[in-house]
Amino acid sequence: MGIVMEKAYKLEFGRAQDGELFVTCCGCSQTEPLHCFGPAMKPHYLIHYVLSGKGLFCVGEKEYQLEAGYGFLIEPGQLSFYQSDKKEPWTYIWVGFSGNRAGEYVGGMGISARHPVFHSDSSDELYRIVRDMMEHNTFGAANELRRNGLLQIFLSVVSQGAPVAGQNEEDKANRYVRRAVEFIQRNYCNPIKVTDVADYVCINRSYLYTLFEKFIGMSPQQFLATYRLTKAAEMLMIPDLPVESIALSCGYQDPLTFSKAFKLIKGVSPSVYKKQMQQDENRVNREHLRQVEDFIAKLGRLEIGGEP
């Protein structure tokens, strides 16, 4: 690999920041035999990746013997310990990050406190990314944007390596469903189909159907329609919003198709539903609130199987 580095080179970006996702620190280190850190906690997410050598990573009651090509995640406030090997001390890079969507990004990658170890064959690329971060280390919008953009690339490369330990089929299936639901929640306003959802989560349509029936109790098509029409019912509470506009806003290109689908679910047409709200707003609002709460409760059952 031809890496030349100091014994330890690290940068802390300590200025107060906020946002969805941003770098807090990064570095690389060529450790001495039995060099260790902890047990201790960090206030942010921290990912280490081993470039060469070996070492031990301990979190909770689990121990992982790791070598080049493997990495590990430490979550905020999580007590952990890691130590380099006596005969083949490791060299690693690390990136710390935070943000109000950091946990969501990490969860989507498939690593977590339960499954903190991953493997990647992209050591050269990961090293170049961290080196680039360190070379753009000064204050200023341009460098901050570059570092935070590089962070997303770093996480993308890491996410290509599946978690090594502990993720069973139930966890994977649950994760597929949650990713599919998130895709629908973000794209219900577009004319998406179930095949688009299946393609996004990289499974075939029949398997997606099986998973939705198991975890949600309805087919993907039923879920998509129910989610769209639940959103439509919310929009029908807006007095001056035309039904045609609501149909387009919920992914229906044809208002007639929207009207038929709405009546099938709600028992009345959108226009009648809108009039009912105007005539007896309190009663209808209470009924709508109950339906929304029921639907949200169904979504809450997606937590079966724990975190991703």
C-alpha cells in the first residue's frame, strides 16, 4: 500500500456545529505494540478502519479480534476499549462525526452497537478520503463543505461492507421493510410502483410482498395506497385545496383513479369526505385522528427485531 505516516496524526474540529451530518475529528495512527485506548466514551460517532496489523476491540461483553480490512463503530456515550497486537500492532484511520441525522445514516448502513464490526476491501480509497479531510483542515465554508462531503463518501464506502457478526435473517428482513417504508414515505407524491420500491431495497417483488405481509400485515401495494390516502385525507382538511391537486400531490395522475381508491378505503368519495369535514369538523377530525393513530401504531411494529 505504500503508506507513509507519522506515529499519530489527528485533527479535532472543535468549533460548535449543527446540521444533519458533519465531521468532528479524523486521523491516522501507526501504533506501538499493546497501545490501547479506554475503557472510555466519546460524545460522537467514531469509525476506525484497520489498514495493517492486528488488534482487539471490546464493547459491552463482546470482544473482536480484528486485522487489516476490518473496522469498527463506537456510538456516542458507548464505553469501549481497543488495543493493538503485541507482535503486529495495527495502523488505522478514524473519522468522528455527529449531526441530527447521524444515527439515521449509521442505521441505514447496517452497523450499530449490536453489530459494530464491518469489512471493506477499499483500504486505499478510505485512506485517501481521510487524508483529503486532513489536508483541508482550516476554518472556512469551502473546507467544511469539502470535509462533510468526504464524510458521506467515507460512509458510503464503509456501508458497502456488510456487518460481520450477529445480523440474522430476521434483522435483515426487518431492515428491508423499514427501508422500503422510508422510500414510500419520501416518494408517495411521485407515481411510484411496487417494483420501484423492490428495486430500491434490492430484493425481488415477491420477497418484498412476503416481508410486508409478515411485518405489517398488508401487501406493499396496500401499504402504498393506504399511506397515500392517509396523506390525502390530511390534505382534504385544507379548505381551498382542490381535489385534483390533492390527487397529484399523492402520486395519482388521474383524479378518477384517486377518487375510486379513496372511496374504497374511506367509504366515501374525496369530495363527500371534504364536505363532511366542513359540516361536522370536530367529529370527522376525531375519526381521522383515530385512523392516523392506528396507522402510525402499525408502522411502530416495524421495530420488531431491534435496530438495524
